[in-house]
Amino acid sequence: MDAHPEPAAEVPRLGDVANRLLFDNDHVRVWEMVLEPGERSDRHRHDLPYLLCVLEGSAVDAEVETAAGTKHLHIPVQSGSVFFVPPGATETAVNNAGDRFREILIEFKNAPAGTPIAVQTANTPHRPA
């Protein structure tokens, strides 16, 4: 028996859900996320439902951690795109587009019972079938 067991693999630390906290009270937390082309956000977890409002950009990618591994998502956006996202995901946002991505992210601290459990979108670019 080995007297010195192997150390457990270190799990990367979680960061903030966006770059800059703009506002925080008992009901909401408002963040700004800016990713220049090629930039990545901190690895983070969404513990609260949130609304994501796109101000600039044409796309953002997400590396979402699942039990089966990392799922890669490519999300076309445009100025004015809005997404409601339920809590639970651990992810990293990546700007693989050639333009700046900028969003306002609003976390809801007191989400009412019956909050939708699926992503809902508005004003997203048309995707051909």
C-alpha cells in the first residue's frame, strides 16, 4: 500500500459571471461582460436565473460543463438580443468572432416560483433551416 496517495486533481476555481459588477441590491445583481475577439471569460457558475442583454457582437461561444464532458455552443447574437437563462450551468464564455462582444447580465435573486426552466430568447439573428 502506498503511504503517499496521489493528490486529487485540482478543480479550477470559479470566477465571476461577468467582468464588472454595476449594481447589487436585495433583488438583482447587474453585470457587464466585455470580451474582445479571442478573449475568454472566467470559468463561472450561474447559481441564479438571469437575463442576458446583448449590446454588441455577432456571436458568442460557450463551453458548458456537463456530466458527460464539455459541450460547445455557438450562439449567434446581434445588438438587442435577449436571453432568459435558468440557473445551474458552469461555463466559460468565449469570443471566437472577429468583433467585440458586450452584454449586460441581470441576475434575479428572488425568482418567483414557476420561473421558466428553459432558455427563452428574443431578437436573435435568423438561423436558416
